Amino acid sequence: MNKVLGIDYGRKKIGLAVAEGPLAEPYEILRYQDIKILVKNIRKIVETLKIEKVVIGISEGKMAEETKNFGKRLEEKIGIPVFFQDETLTTQEAQRLAISAGIKRKKRRALEDAYSAALILQSYLDAQ
């Protein structure tokens, strides 16, 4: 079974999720200031977890352009395929699910991007 990394890309932090099989799980959040260091950290995770492909959530407008550029750069640096998945409304959905699961606000905020990454990855997996 393929190991897949899901990414919810943001300008200051990214959420990561991992799937080995049909279910995506939140993994962690990476905060960054330098995109080169971010890419190195992702490469380490990809090597450690033996990830075979990456799925990045893509929104609309200017942020979509930025995300695509990040995805292309990442693919060049890590040498595995990067795919894009529509991420419209995943943050709101992640919040709703966390609230219904009874997760406290502070913890919810801390993990929001990882949950969003899991939803992005899950919708990609479901579409396959």
C-alpha cells in the first residue's frame, strides 16, 4: 500500500497528514520562515516515513498560484510525485469535526492545519 503525505499549505505554517491505506490521519504542523528549510524538513519526513507521493490542497486565486509553485519546487527537491486536491472549505470542515468530537478550542487551533491536511488527503484518497 502506498504511503501518502497530505499537505495543507500556508504562508507561515503547514499541516501534514499521512495515509497508509484508505484513511488519512493528522500528522503534525510545521511552522517556518524560510521555504528552503521547510522543504528540507518535508524531505526528512518523506524519507523517514517512506512516503511515495504527496497531495497538496489547493485553494483559489493568488494563494492557488503560490501553492502550485510550492508544489513544483517540492516535487523537484524530493523526487516523488506531487498531486493537487481542491481544498475549498476544508478548514471549516476540520473545525466542525473537531468541535463535534469535543476537542477543546486551544488544542483544536493547534491542530487545525493537520486536520485540514487529513481532510484534503482523505478527499484525494476517496476520489482514487
